[in-house]
Amino acid sequence: MKAKHTPGPWYSKTKPDAAQGLIYEESTGKNVAVSYDPADAALISAAPDLLAALRSLLDLVPMCEAGDPTRWLAACEARAALAKAEGES
């Protein structure tokens, strides 16, 4: 099951004198999230791009199979992060 989220791209706006950022969807301007730390706003706004990149990378990596332990661990961690993002964990 894939979680349904507001499609990207997302952008963030922060005011220089404010301690929060607004994350919004590009085409509609829909508010996606509010960050109370401007540094988090950039990370949150990158979420759809990071999710798409992770899916693309995992298409190139075989399932968590025996072999190089470092590659195996990285692939398993990436699959767990993807499952979390998609609401499966």
C-alpha cells in the first residue's frame, strides 16, 4: 500500500525574521506543512524528490540478499525508509 500524499514538487518559504517556514505544493499553492525550524523546511520540502530518488535507486538494487554486508545493510535500510514513507511500517 502506498501512502497518498500531496504530489510534489514542494517548496518552502521562510521569512528572515521568522522562526518558522511554510512548505507548499507548487501548482496549487496548497499548504503541506509548517516547520518551526527554518532548517527543517528545506528537508521537508525535498521529501517528494527524495522519495522518487530512493525508489529509482532501489529499482537498481536487488532485494536484501546475501552478499556484500555493507550493500545489503544499505539496501535494507533504504527499503525500510521507503516503507515508512509509504505508510507501510
